[in-house]
Amino acid sequence: MDRKRLQQLAGNNGATRLDLMESVITSMDDPANPEVLVPGVGRYSLKGLKDNVRKKLEDLVKTVDSDDPDAWDQADWKYKNDALRVMMDTIKAAHEELRKR
């Protein structure tokens, strides 16, 4: 996918418009672990993407478990500004595509 198309997919604050994409799955070489495109982020195996999201969620949990009074503000910033949201949306879209195949 070219840069111009990726820019079209990006909305406010980097939120990605997955609804404009025909497919998030870019390769079915390994049907048990297809390659997916996370717009504005990159290509991942579906399992690799899930692992990445798990690590990001674990980091959020560690942030809010601290005694730092600003922890929730930090977690909110990470959630809004990190690629987490688009990664989660891509996982959901990939699962939906796989169900339809």
C-alpha cells in the first residue's frame, strides 16, 4: 500500500479508517497465522500483532498499578496516542475477514 493511501486511511489523532480498506489481511501463506497490515504502523503476523497488543496492555496495567498520582493521565495518553487502538481494530477486522472465508 502506498503512502498516499495510508494517509487517506488516517483520521484525526492518527486514528485509522479501517472501513476504507478492502482487507487487512495481506498474505495467507500461513492460514493459521496470516500477515496483516496495521495502517500507519506496518505489517505483522496476526500472532505477532496479538503479542504486541498484549505487551502494550500489560504496560498500561503496570502504569495504573503504580502509586504515581499521574498514572491514570499517563495511561490515558498512552491509550490515545499509541498504536494500540488501531492494532486492536486490525485484529478484530482480521478475525471478521477470517470468519467470512
